[in-house]
Amino acid sequence: MKESSLTQLKIIGAQYYAYHGVKPEERELGGKYEVDLELIYDARNAVINDDVKYALNYEEAVFCVSEILEGDNYNLVETIASEILNLLMEKFPELTEVTVRLRKFSAPIRHFIDYIEVQQNMKRKSVV
């Protein structure tokens, strides 16, 4: 049996200003969003070689989040998180699992809250 060793790479608190939401004022005025990523992959080659060319490029992962948040407009935070997951899994075939936490600040509701947050996870199906 082949042994495996997985690395969890976290990106915490990436901040964006974007124009998403159900209400017209959300799409017109925009708001602050914050994203955390947990990227799980086999980093053995990167560690053994101490070489970035074998590592998951976390700057490109952040660019993927930017592409979704700064691209098309979405109604739901659930849709945004799902789009981020799908793009990351497509862009990085070495990923085995991804978790996205997306926070939306100043949600236009009649209560005082710090933010709303959605968390989604995706695992790559293993090929036998």
C-alpha cells in the first residue's frame, strides 16, 4: 500500500469589495467580503525538493477567489462559495480537498450583525 502525507495550506482573511446580493442596492453599492481557504494536497515533492515549482501556488489560489468575487454578480453567498470551489478544483488538479469560508459584512437586514458566513467543502473523488 502506498503511503500518503497530506498538507493543509490555509489562507485566512483575504479581503474584497464586491457587488453581490439579492437587493438592487447590494449590487449597486457593493460591500466587503472576506474569504478563508483550506487547501489540502500532497506536498511531499515540494518538501523533499524545497522547491516552489512542486508546491501549490497560493497566490494563484487567491487570484481564483478574485476572479469569482470581482467577475459575475451572484445573488447568493452559497453560489459564490460553490463557484470558488469549482474553480480551485479545476485549476489545481493536485488538490484533494478544499474548504471555503466566505463572510459578507454589512448584510442589509434589520438587525445588527458582524457578518454572515457560508462554509462549503469539496473532496476530489479518488480514481482507483
